[in-house]
Amino acid sequence: MMKKKLLALTLAAFVACGAAGCGGEEKKPTPKPENKQTTNVKKDEKQKAPEKKVDPAVKHAQEVMKLPHVAKYDQISKDAFPHLTWGNTGYSYKDYPGKGKEGKGALLAYGEVLAGFHRFLPSDKRPAFKNKFGQDVKGDERFDIDVLVGGCKGNCVIEATSTHTKRLDPASYDKPVVEKKVLVPFDKTYVRHDENGKKWVTHEKCGTK
């Protein structure tokens, strides 16, 4: 009887062990896929952004505006009318204002620059009144200096003029009071040449031939 019980227990244990995977080859759990983080690989050579091309005429005009004998007119414009506390500077490197007698493209053709220095009356200082139509308007006052810089190798000041304009009351609002002055007379030793489709300048002062 004891032998039957032991046999039965042995068989039961053998069956249980077989169900649990005992003996033989060990079953390993199926590996889970790794969570791989992708990273952006940097190239050794970075792509360079295309350089912005600067118009040589624009670059030349910007350099001219920084020349001491040109830039000084900014201070001159400020000193002339200190109450005109607003202002700006600018330049034309292609055409004369209104195209003028020199014609379109004259500045660019001769390598000249027309520098401008402008002063204005602040908006809170502009007088208010009614114009001849009974409309509410504000007067204004401004001072402008125009400096012609030659295309010669010295980039000399060839001519400088100023214009003071006032529109401070009903009468001058419609007919501005304008005062013009010549600060530097046109240098007659500066000569523009135009022959066989070629344009160039000569200037005795700086030896441009």
C-alpha cells in the first residue's frame, strides 16, 4: 500500500514539474525590443547660409556717409536750429532728386553720392491752427542740408546747400517761407566727362584724372 502511494506521489510530482517546465532546456522569456532613442547626427561641415550680396554702389554710399568731411554736416544741421530736435540722415546713390538736369542714373554713373541731413520740429511743438478751408492742421518747420560728394578718389565735397522751410501759421502753411543758402559753392575744378559711352570725372583738388 505504501509503495502505491509513493508511486502515485512520484507520478504527480513528475506531471507537475513537466507542466512548470522543469528539466530539459530552460525556456528564456522573449526579449522585449529596446526603446532606442534616435539622435540627430551633426555633420562635420555645416551648411553655410548664402551670403547676402551688397550692391557696391550702396556700400560705397554708406562708406561715404561715414567720412569725417561728410558726416560733419549732421552736427552742422543740429547746431543751425537746436529747437529742431528730430532728424535723420539719408543718401541717394543712383539719381538726383527729381532726376534733375543731370538725368536719371547720373549719380551712379559718376560714382557720386548725394548726402542728406534733415532736422524737424517735434510733433508736440508743432502749432495747431485752421487753414484757409477751416480745417484743423498743424504747422511744421524743417531744415535740410544736401551735400554732393564727388566720384573722385578723394570723395570730396563738391557742393553743399541748405534749405530752411517754415509753415508755422495759416499764411505760411499755404505759402511756405523758404530760405536757401549755399554752404559750399560748386567746385568748378570738378568736371564730369562723357565720351564714347564712358563716364568719368576729373578733380584738381584731389588729383583725380
